[in-house]
Amino acid sequence: MIHLLTDWFAQAQGWLFQALIEPAMFQAGLADFLDDAFEGTEWLLIGLCELVLIFLVLRPMEALLPVHPLSDRRARWNDFLYTFLHRLGLFPVLVFFTVDPLMDGVAGWLRLENVRPFNLENLVPDMGPLLSFALYFVVLDFFDYWYHRAQHGLGWWWGLHSLHHSQQDMNLWSDDRNHLLDDLLRDVYLALIALAIGVPPGQYVLLVSLSRVLQSLQHANVRLHFGRIGERLLVSPRYHRMHHAIGIGHESQGKGSLGGCNFAVQLPVWDILFGTANFTPAFARTGVRDQMPRPRADGSTQPGRDYGRGFWLQQWLGVKRMVEFARRRAG
């Protein structure tokens, strides 16, 4: 069955490349990049499959088991735009011209220097493909956990990442609601880790796709948890919602202090081991504390911080927060 699905996917990739991508590359004078574009077609097709799967599975779940009614449907539509751009549009093109050449350059330099990257599969003789996939999944998730901790621990980085937390109507499309610079940094980071531990390119594509689908589930507006044991094995929508909880998931040691809880991307074991797990059985409201109106000393009300409603305004405000928080830290 797996071989059949693989064959179907390969045929679809070939057709999409020959029918659309290749003619467009020739028309744009980019024939020198055809080999790279064929690999990019794989990412494009996987992104399309992910969108279909998310809509067919998670959308009905949100309708049947919602945590709360959505109060701002325009915000959900904007999140869909992020997901579309990340998996089918602007972001894959950005990665194609930045991350992919960088990784190819690093790999080529290592070959010229006769340096062989460390390969985790060599630790266990005759390791099967399923076991090696699971091993790479665990190791990449470990490094992703610490990347996420850094996003919440460094002021300038939180200025970017806070865009992701500013969605008060978290939904199935909210996973990709990120600043483009933040996403680019994460993709370079994980690609370098994958190269360092010897993840085969084919497996890396599947690892990224699995991670993205699971993270879409985590962000869905679904009243779902995995039980006492399951909550400690895989990040659930309830567990991750606590990470997005106002004044809890992004704060530590009192009001306004950077930090938080439930940083695990896929496996809660990292939160358990490093003391950042919060298994409170509640479906909390989501957002960032400074979005909330607060009273002034004179009795008037200070409006909350504006994170923007449209894509480009949100990106611009993210850059402004990054500079503001960096200066505040320096001061």
C-alpha cells in the first residue's frame, strides 16, 4: 500500500512539474534551476495534500467540538492566508532561493573538505527505516523545543514570535501565523540540524510534513485532549492551548516576565524533563497580555497593543516590536 501511494505521489509530482512548473521556469528564464525546482515541486504537492487533509479532517472537528465560538472570522481568514502562503505560495519560493542554496552549499563544502556528517543511523546496526524515522523525529523535536524556548526567552525574538500568540480566536490555520523572518530562521536552524545528524532528504520531507499536520491539530479550536497518559506522550490541542493562554503560556515569574510553559512542539517529555510542563485540565482563552486594555492611574483605560489585522501590517508591527524590545533590553 505504501509503495502504491509513493508511486501515485511520484506520478503526480512529475505531471505537476512538466505541466506547470517547467514551462513557467523556462518562461521566467530560470532553466538553470530546473533540478532544484523539481525538488520544490515535491514540497508544493505535499503542502497541497496537507491543506486538503486539514480542511477535510480538522474543519469538521472544529464544527462538532469547538472550544468557543469564533468572535472574529476575519482573523481566521487571515490565518488561512498565512497557511496558504507558507505551504503553497510566498514562503516556499523564499526558501527555494535562500535555504535550499545554503544547504546545498554547506553540503558541497563538506564533501570538498572530505567531512562526513555524523549519521544517527550508524549508531545501531541494521536500523530499519521506521525506527530511523522515529529517531530523527525525536532528535529534531528536542532541538525544536530549545528553539521555541529561545523565542520566548529573548526579548527581540519574542517581539517577532508574539505575532503567533496574538491570535485570540486560535483555530486550525493558526499554526502558520508567524513572522516571515521567524519562520525563515527556524527553517534554516532545523535544516542545519538535519544535515548535521544525517537525515536523508526523503525522510526530512516526511518529517516536516508530519510535524506540520500535528501542529495544525494542536492549534485547532477543538475541545480535545489525549487522556492522562496520552497528554504526556503527544502534544494535544488542550495542552498546547495552555501555552497560548493569556498571561500564562508566555510569562514566567510574575506578570510581564518572559518565559512560559508547554514549549514542546510534539513530545511533552521535554517539558517534563526541563520543568516547563503545565497539565492544567482547562481550555484557556488565548492571546498576549499586552493586548488587553488596562487601567491608568488617573482612572482612564489604556487600550491594548495593536498587533494588526492584515498580513502586511502584522509583519511590519512585528519588526517594530523586535526593535522596541531589543532596545528595551539594551537599556
